[in-house]
Amino acid sequence: MEASIKITDQEFQSRADQLLNHLNENNLSGVVLFESHYILYYTGFAFIPTERPIGFAMNSKGEKSLFVPRLEVEHAKANALISRVDHYLEYPDNPHPMGVLKKMLDEMGVSGDVGADHDGYPWIFGYRGPSLTELTGATIHNIKAFIEDQMMIKSDAEIALLKESCKWGNLAHMLLQRYTEVGLTETEVAQRACNEATCAMLDTIGPIFRSQSSWFSGAVAMYRGQIGRTSAIPHALANNITFQAGDALVTGATAPVWGYHSELERSMFMGPPSDDQKRLFDHMVALQNTAFAEMGPGKPCSIVDKAIHAYFEKHDLMPYWRHHTGHNIGLRYHEAPFLDTGDHTEMKPGMVFSVEPGLYSPELGGYRHSDTVLITDDGIEMLTYYPRDLESLIIPV
Amino acid sequence: MEASIKITDQEFQSRADQLLNHLNENNLSGVVLFESHYILYYTGFAFIPTERPIGFAMNSKGEKSLFVPRLEVEHAKANALISRVDHYLEYPDNPHPMGVLKKMLDEMGVSGDVGADHDGYPWIFGYRGPSLTELTGATIHNIKAFIEDQMMIKSDAEIALLKESCKWGNLAHMLLQRYTEVGLTETEVAQRACNEATCAMLDTIGPIFRSQSSWFSGAVAMYRGQIGRTSAIPHALANNITFQAGDALVTGATAPVWGYHSELERSMFMGPPSDDQKRLFDHMVALQNTAFAEMGPGKPCSIVDKAIHAYFEKHDLMPYWRHHTGHNIGLRYHEAPFLDTGDHTEMKPGMVFSVEPGLYSPELGGYRHSDTVLITDDGIEMLTYYPRDLESLIIPV
């Protein structure tokens, strides 16, 4: 990873400029954002949301400010793109911190018609407080849709970070597969794989690396309880199952790189699969190939999922269907748009999707590969590169 | 851990009955909840929130239902307390899933004046959809304050789970301290401690254990970058620092047990501290003792934090002050009320607080112990029990 592979201040500024254009085009006097992923996207300021409200504001002149607790002042002031940092001592404190935000917005001229992601800081971790409407008397316009539309299209720098994420997710997955053995538990195997992959990642790109993830601090690969019959539960919660011969397995791997996440998942087997298991595996690979074939710029997302539904129906597989084909991915694990029959958003170059049609049988277990796929000017590019064929995914018993 | 140490269906029902009383007292026709922690609290149904909306509803007769995607139907139907499970195929799907919720609420008679935690499913992970107001025409009353007031007071079963959490957090922390050495990195040390503590916990209580945590799947202990000078940043994000002689350290440890989290943090040193470091450590311990002395039933939370402020001022330490004394803790890491000068909530038996006054110096690093403390009928009970004295917290170099 070259030192240049990160988001530059210039790129953060360019993102904020697009938001500013949107404000001006819609006659909004400014914007107030509370969600950490949005604030990270426009400013590079990463934080963990708690009961202490944090907000980002920009007025129609493009002046940017942060509203933070005392705890975060030094961190916020280190940000080159922010011209103003206002702080309160603590939450709930006396008076309530929102008085500081109101003063900041007043002084910046953010009033009247204002864009926001939430009408006030969300009530998380015990926080309670007024809505922006109550606080300021402003008319709040929800601009989440604009923001998420903007975040959908990844820049070259973002794609480079996603590719870096794929590398370390691949390593973690390779180790997960290598260390999986009959008689071991999923927890000990996953932890060994995660530890070694994370240490390798940190030693390789460590000096310039920040995870900036709400979910993970390093490379991860795991089963999340999707082992044997419970692999039929697509979002099982891990339960430290012991591997047995004949188990169908479903994995998951990623690595956060400056907040960006790729997604790699594989169906695997403990020893040779039965004929019935092999049949579902083969259908699953064929489904993923069907999705890849339908993806590309200029087409609606829904066309991909419709082709998947058609395959399920043609082969009489609907009892095994559980979920749509995939989701956009980046700073958040799941982002809009979705590869779903109901999402008619046009696929555009720079969008990055998970592609993960799955089959689930209470008797035969779950079958799902997930790959991270970029829409390019003339088609698609696979960002993940782990083997997909059956032979590569059978663990010797 | 005895098999009886978990939340029984009877206790979930009793929680829901209290919510039902609140609905009836306030002439609400029902309640709709979207937050995973609230749904877990009233039903025991644990899930990971995504773009696929999930909701819980109860009408004024106490009939309980879940609204879920196809993916979660089997999981939802396994819940003995839920009489009705309505599902949609997928998000965004066609038509939008919220039509299914509207039909469910109509049929249950949840209309007119309705309690809710959010006016519609929050727009997370790319979800977009109508507010409850737009969807149903109901008048939505925010009942988060009632719910969080109810969650503040822990039952005997909840306290037992928090004590179980303390045990495994203690083990993880003991191993973290034992494995910390000059020249090693925080990541390798923390991972070794977490792995071994988690495997021990799962082998000990595994057959009946579920983490049900949004944050952790096992016992954890870590530094989060709070090493040497960066220990002065209270919520530093981990950066794989190498331990050096003379470093001041701040740790954090917990273990999720059926969703309940305790909190254990310690100031430690790589080798004997300097006189200046020792002075700040001694003040920190005295501050924590000051907080313990002020805690007890019938007094306002603010009194504890005011005593801490008074100590800071008396000893001319305000430049080192960064945050309030503590927070309630349970299903969420941070819950209301807070040990904060502005929180006048009365301390009551069954409340459980983190107690963690801290001192932070850019030159000398950060100093913070955090213990988990129960308010009892006649005082307090320490739930964490890790050594607090200086001698026990110096790592030989």
C-alpha cells in the first residue's frame, strides 16, 4: 500500500463542495449532520458515537464547524478542514449541551430552511435532548437521500482502499480455512486466523493504517455460527460450535481500511459434500454467475435480482430463497442501492456491490458466496479473488 | 453460572406488562419499537439491525407481534412471548415492506395515539422509508424516556448476569496485564488475552451462553491506543503501539453475557512510575474513592459528580479534567442516568454505574480506573473486583 492510498484533504473538500452545491440549489442556509459515517465522509473526522452529542455544520458560504464535548476538542481541532470547533463540557451537564449548538448555528447563519440527517442528535446510549426544530425553530429538511446518493459512487481513492481491504480479508479467510479441523471450535479457529491476519496487516501497512471502523479493529474471518444445520440461518449469531465431518459451512471475512470494508464469504465443506449438498452448492455458484452476467453500467439494480428470482423459479428452488442478491458497500457494511427486485437505481461506474445470492435448507444447511464487485465503465471488476470452485473449498477430514 | 441465571420468559412478560400499564395510563392504543436493545429487553428477541426493517408492536390488550423480513421468520416464531409474526420478503422489495407493518398495526388496533421509540424505522445501512406518521396517520408519542427509566433499574437476574460479565472481564484483564511486555505490540497482547479468556468462558458457561451483544462475541481486554502519551486521549482508537518502559497505560475490559456488559478499566505502568505520574495516579484513586463515598440510594446522581469537581478544584487539577464520573450500564454500554453535575435523577437500588473519574495530561498521559458498582438498599456493592492499588498495577520491565 502506497502512502498515497488514503483520502486526501482535497478529496474531502471536494465532497463537501458537492454538498454545498446541493444546499445552494435547494435554498438551504446550511446543513447539520450527526451520523458518524456522514461526518467521516465529509471531514475525515472519526469518532465513536455515545451519549455525548457530536455534530458537523456547514453554512451556505461553505464554512465548516464541529460541535463536540470537551473530551474531543484536541482531536477535532487537529482537522485541517474545520475552521471552527465549539464545545460543551459534558452531557447532560447544566445547561444542556444543545445550547452550545444553537449558538454555533445562529452565529454561522444556519437558520430558516436547514438540511439535516436527523432532527436532533439521536437518543443513543442514554442521550435525551430537543429536536433541531424545537431547539432552533428552523424548518428541517431530511437530506440523507442526497448524502447516500453521493456516497454510492466510489472515487479511485476509495476503490483503492476497498482493494486493500480485500487483500487482508483474503488473508484472514485463507487462514480460517487452513486452521479449520474436525473437533476444534469455531471460536478458537476464527480467533487464530483473525490474530495472525491482523498482526500481518498491521506489520505490513501499520504505520499509516487506521481502521476507523465502528465494527472491527483488524482483519477478520469467522463463521458466526453458520456451521452444519445452523448454516441455514443466514445471520446466525456465533455459538462456538465444534466442527464435524459432513458440516456445510458459511464464512465471512473483511478488513476495515480507513473505514472502508470489503466483503468475502464462502460456502465450504468438512470433507466431501453429499450429492444433495453438491447440488445446492452448484446452484449457488450458478446463481452468482447469473448475477455477474447481469451487472454493468446503465442497467437498473433490479434486473440482477430479477434474474436471480427467475433462476430460483426455473429450477424449483424458491423454498431455499431467503434474501436479495446484494448491497452497495463502503464506509458502512450495507449501503444503498441494493440488488433487489424493488430497487430501480441505475448501476453506475464506481458503485461497489456485494454479490451474494444464497440457498438455505433446514436439512442441508446454507450455501452462499459473497464477492465484492465494482461497476466499471464497460462492465464489472471483481475486487475479491478467493477461489470459488468446490474443490478449493473442501476441508480435508 | 447456574442455568437459572438468565432472563426468564416470566421476567420478559413482567417487563412488557409494565410497558402495557404505561400505554393504558396514557391512553395509547399501542406501541411500536424499532431499536434492537428495546426489543431484546421486552421480548428476548436478539437481532442485528440492518437495512431490513424489524419492529415490535403491542396493542392495548397486551398482544405482542413482530414485523420481520423473511430471513428472520423462523427465529421470530421460536419466541414464546410473541403471538403474531408478520413478514415481508425483502427490502426495498416491491411494494415497500412498510405496507406489511401498516396492515399489522391496523389489524391489531394500533392507531390514533401510538407510542414509539422512533417515528419510523431509522434510516440505517441504506434503508429509506416513510415515518410512522406518514404511514399510518397516527399521532406518535416518543416513549423512549419511559423505556429507559424502566431499563435503569436492574432485577436480580440482570445483576447476576452483570456479575457473570465481571468475572470474565476480570479474567481477560488479568491475562492482558500478565502478557504485556516491553517490545510487544498492544494488538498481539490484547488478542492473546481476549482469545484465552473467551475460550475459557465458552468452555465454562458455553452450552447455555449467548453473547447477544452488538459489540463483542466474547471476553475482551484491550488498550485502544491508550499507551504512553496517547493514554491522555480518553477514547483513543487503537493504533498498535509498542510498549516502552515508562509508559502510562489505560485499559478496558468486559464480557457480554446475554447482552449485559460490565466495565473494568485500570491505570497501569510499564515499570515504576515517576513521581509526577504517581501523584496523578494517587489523585485518581482518591477521586474514585470520593465518588464511592457519595453514592447510595435516595441521593441525586449529580451529587457524586459535584464532589468530584470539588476535589479537582481543591487540588488545582481542573486542567486535567475531561469528562463526568460515570454512566448507568447494562444492555447498552452507556445508559442513562449519568453521574454528571447536570443529572438529578435519584440513585435507586438496582441501578448499576460505571465509576470512572479520570485525569489526562498531554505530558504525563491518562489516569482512569473504572469499576462497575451496584446501588443497594443501604449503600453500594462493587461488582468488579480487580486490584486498584498502585503496586498491583506496575508491570515489571
